[in-house]
Amino acid sequence: MKSASPLRLWLGGPRRIFLLLGSLIVVASLNWSATAAASMAVKARLVERSLLLAGSNVNGLTVAVGERGHILRSEDNGRSWQQAEVPTRATLTGVFFHDKDIGWAVGHDQTILKTTDGGKVWKLVHAPTDAESPLLDVWFADSRNGYAVGAYGTFLETGDGGESWRERRIAEEDFHLNQIVSAGGERLFIAAEAGKIMRSEDGGKIWALLPPPYTGSFFGALPLGAKSLLIFGLRGHLFRSDDAGESWKKIPTGTEASLTDGLLLADGTIVIAGLAGTLLISLDQGQTFFSHQQSDRKGFTALLSAGAGQLVGVGEFGVKQLSINSILTVK
């Protein structure tokens, strides 16, 4: 299972990307050497405070990934973390776990990693020496069939559990594909830049562009059922569709912070996170939201459920635990 939200990508010139995280702008070259990509990630004493960009949790296992090939894992809902053995120093921007054992992580230089032991040890399964576009998210339908998406329209697919990958184009334009999510069954959505939203009704074989509600970039999408969907991104823009993306309604957010990831909790509470420590919370199935800002104002890149009203936040601050009840008391 996945968290969503991976790297929020901003194109700032030829072959450069900017990580948009509050006032922090990390400029990263896309032309890493094959030697660096194959190096082991450096063990860091305070790795849980490093820049982390995505997360995933399933069956009590929580995993977060980020800069310098850092991968952290927790089996106690984020109270303690261990750094994994990772054969790359490339920045990692997306992660997905099929079950508590099998997972994949993606990142710069089209780096793709796989684990079969719950994220303790990772194997490099894809690292083309001539790749210059980062992957930004990864999603699997089962243990064998999955997709990785990224900058400049990059779309990779596998049918053997990620051991091999092939690239194909799913759109004529080369806009960045920021996040891929499942709405259940065969329906998938991709949130992309320049107001682009794509939908597949057959598990990813064929993709269609949807009518855009806005021309700014979308960084994430949160399905609320087979047909209901929230999509969000640049400058606090948030839209809702109840007909699988055929039409949209703008939802006021009260913030201009870019929104990066969303989470639907078991009790129906919806939380959307963003830059500058922004959290948007809905108690009415996503019809309205109120805004809460963390005191440190450090940006979120992902949210993960930790059970019983508890969350794990991932972002500029590393990883931290959050309580929905505590947030609601200061509403």
C-alpha cells in the first residue's frame, strides 16, 4: 500500500529540478554518475530528521524515503525508526508496498529499488546510465504488475515484479507525472503539471486526459470512492469531482501553500498536507476543510495513518508523529 505523494517537482531550467519545500529550495542535478547511483547510502545518525519525500505503510510496517538514498522503516507506528541498507545515494521520491514484505522505491536517474524483506535490505533493479529524468511515484496492482511515473512524461511498466521495466508514452505532451493513485478496481488517476489529470479505466493500459479545472500543477490526488476524488496542488488549489473527473468543484482552502498529499482515515476524516506546515482537515467527507498550521512551518511531503487518530508526517523535518485529536482541540 502507498502513501502518496512523492517529490513535488518544479522545473527551473534545462536538466534541473527544484524541491519545493517551504522556504527551502534544494537544487539537484539530474546528471548523476553511474558510480554514485551504485554507491551505498551513507548511514546517518540523525537520519529521521533528514529531508524525506514519500512514505508507505501496510500491516504495521511504515517506510519513508528521501534524499541521499535514505530509507527508514518503523514497526511501531513511527515511534522508532531504523535505516535500511540501500545500494544508491540517489534521491528517492516515491515508495509503494504490496504487503509487509514486498515493496519498491523510485527516484532520480530513474532509480528503482526492490525489497522482499519488509524494507530492511534493498536491491537495485533499474538504473539506466543515460537516464536524466527522475521518477516521482510508483504503484503496483499486485506483486507483479506495476507502474512508475515521473518527469517529462516518463511512464515505466513491469509485469515481473519490478525485475525489468519498459518505457512507453501515454500522452503526446511531456508534462511531469507527479502521482499515480488507484480508485479501486481498474480505475487509476495521475495528477500532473499544467492542470493535467489523466484517468485509466482498464488498469493503466489506456489513458485519457480529463477536463482540467485549473491550469496550475497538481501534486496529488485522493480517491474517496469509485467516482469521488480530490485533486490538489499549487498555491492551495483543491478541487472535488463526484463523477470520476468529468466535472470539478473548487473547494476553498484558506491557504496559498502548495498541497502535496492527502489521507482518508478509517473514521472518514480527511487530511491534506502541504508546505509551510499546512494541514487541511475535513469532517464532512471532503465538502469543506479548515486549516491548521504546524508551529515549525516545515513542509509536508506525505501523510501516513498510524491508527486511532494518529498520523505519521513525512517532509522537510524528516518524520514525526501527529495527533488528529490534538489538532482538533485548537480548531
